[in-house]
Amino acid sequence: MPDTDNDNDSNVIAPAPLARGTLRIIPIGGLGEIGRNMTSYEIDGKILIVDCGVLFPEEHQPGVDLILPDFGFLRDRLDDIVGVVLTHGHEDHIGSVPYLLKLRADIPLIGSQLTLALVEAKLKEHRIKPYSLTVREGNHEQIGPFRLEFVAVNHSIPDALAVAIKTSAGTVLATGDFKMDQLPLDGRLTDLREFARLGEEGVDLFMVDSTNADVPGFTPLERSIGPVLDEIMARAPRRVIVASFSSHVHRVQQVLDAAWENHRRVALLGRSMVRNMTIAADLGYLKVPEGVLVDYKKAGDIPDDEIVYMSTGSQGEPMAVLSRMANRDHQIEVGEGDTVILASSLIPGNENAVYRVIDGLTKLGANVVHKANAKVHVSGHAAAGELLYCYNILKPKNVLPIHGEYRHLFANAKLARDTGIPERNTFIGENGSVYDLRDGVVTVAGQLDLGFVYVDGSTVGEITDADLKDRRILGEEGFISVIVVVDATTGRVISGPEIHARGFAEDDSVFEDVKPKIIAALADAAHNGVRDPRALSQIVRRTLGGWVNRRLRRRPMLVPLVIEA
Amino acid sequence: MPDTDNDNDSNVIAPAPLARGTLRIIPIGGLGEIGRNMTSYEIDGKILIVDCGVLFPEEHQPGVDLILPDFGFLRDRLDDIVGVVLTHGHEDHIGSVPYLLKLRADIPLIGSQLTLALVEAKLKEHRIKPYSLTVREGNHEQIGPFRLEFVAVNHSIPDALAVAIKTSAGTVLATGDFKMDQLPLDGRLTDLREFARLGEEGVDLFMVDSTNADVPGFTPLERSIGPVLDEIMARAPRRVIVASFSSHVHRVQQVLDAAWENHRRVALLGRSMVRNMTIAADLGYLKVPEGVLVDYKKAGDIPDDEIVYMSTGSQGEPMAVLSRMANRDHQIEVGEGDTVILASSLIPGNENAVYRVIDGLTKLGANVVHKANAKVHVSGHAAAGELLYCYNILKPKNVLPIHGEYRHLFANAKLARDTGIPERNTFIGENGSVYDLRDGVVTVAGQLDLGFVYVDGSTVGEITDADLKDRRILGEEGFISVIVVVDATTGRVISGPEIHARGFAEDDSVFEDVKPKIIAALADAAHNGVRDPRALSQIVRRTLGGWVNRRLRRRPMLVPLVIEA
């Protein structure tokens, strides 16, 4: 099982066994963090999962590729899972599906056409062919004891759905990620008439996206970006390179439209960009003006003022197209007169990487347009003003803000209270918080100890927090190894100590002073009859460690080894 | 000498020997980065330094405490240095002074009263007592061949100065950091009348702060923050904790005033906050309303709604007061009803740390007010609109933007051109770029190879870029050590291989498979007469490395050691 560690100090409280007719709700990921969204719903022995995403690591989790929700506690209940609803196709909602399906491949996936197409493309890379059920807004499905009603919501990817989960214990509405753009590009609004109908019928628990709950006002219209792109392309003397998220179909749509308007053709760059836009175009979510797309291999033949490159790498990811261009490590050589547009958010934590890319491109002579100097991005999440509309239209009995850091969850709960929902009916939870719903009443039933499950290369859950602590020490201070060979019978030092340091601030010659001390300490130990190599290693560690701390005022990792020969 | 490495791939061009009567200007730090500002000016064999700051490391420089300007090339010229002008007391302008004075303690320091008081407090910790010359705006000083004229500028610390450097070769005006608040708290404006006079006399080269050159418009007034602080304190039900920079005297002044207005007393928290504000109050820069300050040890006796704590830690620094409060590792236990104000910028790269602190405090029940949700911070640097005023008032012949990442330097040069300064007279430089000025003409005379000088613990310049690369590998992937003891004469393996991994994603037991391969490879080598332990170590490295890459698809650091016994 994954070896995990709890990042909060809340008390773990085992929930009581679940009574028949009570709905138990456990957020597994996405509370206190932006990412790895996952919630389980259980009633009468059957479990429904909503979303199964990944979290991207921060700098204190070095070398980690992905972080999964800690769903190990479901391992004994796999056969009770009746389905996984995926609200939309972003990584933080679908990225862990392969890891769940590795435990049981035939768990049915339920989602919209685009969402399932994206998750199937991902699963193909893991050689998994899922069982899936395609749904759309307005569909009602009975899955075991759960009656699911799907509602259209608007987000930064098409075909997103909210899901109402109706059970004998009551109704939950989970929004997934959403905003309320009132003039969306594809005309597909967040369906407030359906919200009103569900509210009329009674929503016992509203689980609602908190990402922008602390942003006052309203998210600007996605279509406000189009004219800006249009103007930039009209004035660009040479090539235009636009970077954005590879799943942002509407943003790419606006780039295609602006390019077409300006008699430019578009070449898609980056594996995920090409894959996702091919899927989106095939399914009709991306409307490609006839002839606008050109294979990037042929783009070089097109005059500079007639081409747009649409690429990945807007977050400064080192291996993505844009970073490689900035480092002159890409076949497209950015130069004087080129225009680069970062049509994307700047996800916190990526600032240094993104600004390094911007500086690199600027230094090569490009005019770099980004969020800070032009209106080339709007968020995909509802701001405070929009959330107030939701609360007032739905009038839910209880509210559990999801999808956010604590400050977002708190801000969202406050908005709920501002619309008149009593404080006792707004819940600020953590991953692993256990809520029971029955007769419109939500109670806190317990707290599971859920942690981080790290994916590192090909291993899942092997890397522990102790390993990450080792990595942090190694990464900050390096290590010193000491090897001594002793005679197995006499304990006499035959060879060494050999002392080597790596990533350490001093030359190895500095250790000449401590070698006699180590030899003396070992001689003492031998004299006292100590023969166990481990005990001798500890003596070496203490001698060296004390000296390094005193003399060099450092605390690198110490790796002593005493070998018998 | 510090072992350094160039971070750019520009060609190094040795400048011609400096002719008499020509002024040579070398930016040593602060170009292409925000930090470690330092410039040298040389004429007729004498050198003047302006500023001598530090740069704080980014995440790809793990374990580094500070980064110094690479002023090692001045080591043979120390006796020619006639003085160091310090424009103001921020770390990125004074932080490297101790390291320069360690090379020659009696280099005179020239600066305003507050600047020198702050640098002297810092030098005291290094047990250096400097020679210093206090100057103020309006003062003219002849220092060797340099006639210095000091001009008042407004910044986020009081008593900042620009300096005009007049020589037989021409006049340079260096702004230091500045903005143009037209209603500054202390009434001390950036002196545009002096700028006009200098412009009238002729400024041959204008070296100008670029930090906010890409920010359109004007920096808001510092005094716009006062009413916001006032309102927050008036409404705060319990304690108020304000965090800001420990040198931001005007911000602290506004906190004191708002507290006084709201019948609250103020306790200063944090060593640097107490030290700097004591200096500022002693010198009259901070006006402390009689009785408003209270020792923090006695603050606990004051009712919660009558106290304000003024602390450090606004950048999420782990050891500062605010982080410790967020981690419940401080005697002041933040709780429900407390208000925390981060009255500070969010320096890029610190986002994750700052938001972790905000989340921690929110979770403890505090209402956290920060830049993103209230107007509690304004920048200390001139935005684009202000810089245009400067260019139009000064009409300099040549412009060298300083103090900024490349995108800032480019944006600033563009502003200069927008006001009519020809492109050939605006220079985008790098650290180590060599400019010669004579008869109002600036020429690019060469490019020195300047790098990063890392301070790590007690060592300066010992840590190399190779060490940092080792740390990054260790921090991402960990290491595997292999020790084998062989018989010195036969080459036969006596003991081992002992294989241990740290920070690595697998258990040590995984290595059982590779041990026979290593033994076999060594037996082969012994058979072929290889006896040299280094050669044998390389064989172990290749055998293990190949296996780890193939089998585990990883590239940790490998540390093989073959010992003869």
C-alpha cells in the first residue's frame, strides 16, 4: 500500500458504521489544495466516485511527477464502486483515473463526449480500454442507488457538467469546475434554469468550486480576448506564437478565428496540443476554418507575417515548446520582430519559470505579450459575484465548498452565509472529512487519515515523506560519505577513512583534520570490545557530525559505513 | 578566488586599456536580475563604486543563502577604489558591503544618514567598523576625480538618494531605486527641479531603475494605504497583526498612526523590525506617537482589541514571525477573530510560501487581508508613466536601464525611445558589459565574464555551479552508493558490494539483482589485470548505472567506491 503521511494535524476520528439509508460523503482530494479532485459517495453498500484528478507537486516535493488522491482506503471496496463520474477533461479531474483503473479495470466511467474522449486518449497510453457511459446535459441515469442528473456548466474546457446525485437520503449537487460566462463562445451556458429547478426540488448539499471565491466581482467574458488577439496579430510584423493550455478549446478557437481574420495560417505545436485539438475538432467542439491549419513542418515555407504557431508551455514547463524556444533549443528560432502571446493564467508557483521564459524570449528580440501587460486571459472559475447568483438561485440547505486552498474554502463559505445560509450549515472540510447526509441534515461523522500518494517515474506510492525529506537535505546541503574498512577480528582499521562529499560547500581536503579523530574514536571502540559494524558506523557518524557542525556550521546528510574485511 | 560561471552565452570581449580622460562604466550586478546592484566607474586610474547589494537565490540554487556581485575582477584594484556610494539602505543595494570590506576594510562608504546607520548595524554583526561620509540631498563632494552631486529621491525606504557623477569625461546620473510619489508621507519628493537643472547642464548617461518599467501608468500614493489600514483596524474585533518589510519606515509609520487613531498600541516583532525601527526612530525618520509602542513581552496584558503587532515575514520566510505564527510555533497564538494584514508586495518566487502562510492563518481562524483582496500595498518603484516624466525632464544623451530582468530593461529602453532618445543611444546591457564615455559619446568597449558568487553558510564563492547541479540531482533523484573492498594484490572482491540509496524511489532490496553483475564485472577486470581502484570504480559505475537506467528508468547520482585492503 502507498506509504503516506498526513499533512495536517487534525485528529483522526473513525466514523461509525454507515447505517442503511444514509449517504456518506468523503472528499478524498481537492480540499486545502488546487488539484487531485475526488469525492466518494456511499449509500446502501454502493459507492459512486466523482472526479479522479492529479495534483502537481510544489518545490518542497522534489523529483515528484504527480500526486494522487489517497484512495487506498477504497481498495477493499473496489467491487462496490458503481461508477466514476468525470465532470470535465482537465488533469486535476481525470489524471488519476489510470491509477484507479489499475486496481479494477472495469469500473465504469461516466462523462460527456469530450471528457471521455480525453480520458480514453490518456488511458490508451496506459494500455487500458475503459468501460464508459457517455452522457450529456439533461440526461438522467440510475447507477445503482444513485440517480444522476447532469447539468451543463461553462468552464475553460467545453462539455463540462455538474452532477446532481439523488439518493433516498437526499440530493447533492456537485458543480465540478465552472464559471458563468453569460456570452460563452459556444453558447453553452451554465444552466441556471436547471439550478433553479433543482433548488425548487431541494438541494440538501451543494458542493461548489471555490477556486475564485476570494476574487471580487465577475470573471470577464472569454470573448473579450478575441479582439485583443485580433489587434495583436494585425500589428505583428512577423510571426506570432501563442501559448496556452492544450485543453483550452475556446482559447484555441479564438486564436484560429483571429488568425483567419488576419490572413494567417496556424500550425499546432506540442504533442498534447495536437492530440487534444484533433479530438476537439473531430467531435465538433473546435470549428476549424477551412484551410487555416497547416502542418508545422510546412509552416516554415509560409511568409513570417502569415503564420501563427499555437503551442504549449505557457507555464514555463522546461520541456514544452515555449521554454525550448526561449532556450534556442527548438527548430523555430525566435527573433527580432516576432510576437509571443502567453494567453493563459500564471499558476502560483510557476512565476520564476514563466518569467525566465519571458526574459529569454525578450532577449531574443520578441515582443512578449502576457496577462500582466494585455487582456489575453480570463479565468475559468466563477468569481465571488457569480457564486452569489448560484447560492441565491439554488438556496441549498447545506454547503460544502470544494476545490480550493483553505482561504478559498473560507471565502466561499462566507459567501454562502452572506446569502443567508446559516453558519451551522456551511462546512469547511479537509481531505478525508466524513459527512453523513440523512433527511436534509448533514453531520460530521469522522475524519480519515489521508495523505499524499507520490508518483515518481514508474513507482506509485513508493516515495515517502521521509524520502522527500532526505531529498530536501541532499538538495540543500549535499552529503558526506565515510568508508572505513576494519579487521573483523581485531577491529583495527585496515583502510580509510575515505571521506567524500558531494553538493557540499567545501573541498574534500577539509576533511583531513577529522580523519585522525575518527581513527582514534574507532580505536577507542575497538579497545572497549565494540565489533558490530553498525555500532562502529554510529561512532563514525557522531565523530564526523559533531566536527562538521562545530567546524563548518552545516548539517549535510552523513553516510558512514564501516566494513569488515 | 570565487569559482564562478557565466549564466549567459554572450561572447567575452576584453576591453582595450582605458585611455586617460575616458570614463569606464561596468555594471557588475543588477542587469538581467532584480538584486545585487553594483556598478563601477573608473577614470584616470581611480574607481568609484555605486551600490553593493545581494541577490536572493531562486529554487534552482538550492541551499544558497545569498548571491554576491562577481566583483573579484577588482581584487587587484582595491587600493584604487576611492569610495562606495550607497543610494539607500535596502539589502539589494547594501548587502554585499561586508564582503567587499573584508577585502579592504577602509574603503570609504558614502551615503545618507539612514542608509549609513543601517549598513553600520549590518557591519557590526560582521565586526567591521567602516569609514563613512554622511551626505544629504544638495551636497556636492569631490572624491578623487569624481564630483558627486546628491539628489533626493522617493522610495519605499526614507533618505534615498540619486547620484550625479561628474567627471572630465562627462556626467552620469544614477537614480538608485526610486518612484515619484507626489504626496509622500515625509514630504520628501523625488527632486525633479534638480533633475531639470542637471538636464540643463547635460546628462551624458542616465542609469535608471527599470523594476516597474513594464507596469503602465503610475504607482499609487503611499498615503492611499493609511485609510485602508485605519478602516481594517476600526472593524477588527480582536488583535491586528501587520506584516511588512522591516525597512519600510513609511509603511510602519502608517501602521503606528492607524493604531493610534484606533486606540491601539503597537508591539514590534522580529529582530530586524525592532533594530531598524529603533534606528529610524532615533534618527527622526519614524515619528512615534508618545506611548503607542509597547514591548511585545507586555503586549499580552493589553486587551485584544487594543493591540497591533507589527512583524516581519510578509514573504513567507520560514523562520520569520508570521510563518511561525501560521505553524503555531510562536508564543502569539493566532485564533478566531484575529486580523492579519500582509502590507507588502509578493515578490515573484515567494507565492507558494506566502500562500501557505495565508492558508495556515486562515485555518487558525484569522481574517487575512493582503494585496490581492485589499489596497494594502503600493510599489516603491516608478511605473512607466513616471519614467516618461523623468526622460522628458532630463533629456539625457544616452540611457542605460539598470535594476531589472531583461523584460524590464527592454521596456525601459522603449520608454526612452518613445520620448525621442535615438535607439543607438539606448543600451541594453548585461552584468560585465563595459561602456566607455567620452565627450558625450558612449561606446560598448567589451564584455567581462561575470558570474554568480554564492554565499553558503560561512563560505563565500566555494559553492560552484557544478555543486548546485549535484544538489539538484540529489534533490530530485537521490543517490546510490556502492562500496566494494578488493584485495590489493589479486583484485579479488573481499567484501561487498554494499549498495545503499537515499532519497531514491526504491527499497535497497531492489539492488540484490545487480550485485552479481558488479562482482562479475570486477572479476573480469581483475582477470584482465586492472588493479587501479579508480578504474575499478568506473567499472562499478557503468555496471550499476546501466542497470539503474534500464531497469528503473532513473538517473540518480552514483557514488561508487572501490577500496583496496
